[in-house]
Amino acid sequence: MACIVIKRLLGYELCILEKEGTLFYSDPIVVIRKEGFTEIYNLQKHAHETGDMISKKIARQIIYEFIEDNQDIFYQ
């Protein structure tokens, strides 16, 4: 299952999963990743879903706000 990078922000890659072969998530999600780190953000719940969580509050806020303000680019 491929992760398609939509945006790089603060050292993180914001990705969506390739639709083909994505069986375990029916909700739209954004994968936030960098080396040794993976977080899944649920676009319908507008919140962290599972995995790691960005530890620095300000970085987490900036990334979450970017996702919320630009949701349309994550729906493909």
C-alpha cells in the first residue's frame, strides 16, 4: 500500500494512502510521517486516530491546522 506525499511541513510528510488495497480504513485519513514516526489523523473525526503523536504542541497545532484548512487536497 503506497503512501502518496501531498505536502512536506516542519520535517513531516503529510500523505494519503493509495485507494487500491486500502482495506482497513473506510474513513478518510492523513498519514503524518517522518523517519521512525507515523501518526494517523482522521479527517472525519478531526483528530488523532492512532500511532505516534507529535510531541511538540506548537508543531502539532500547525500541522493539524494545515490539514483542517486544506482538507480538499487530501480527498483524492
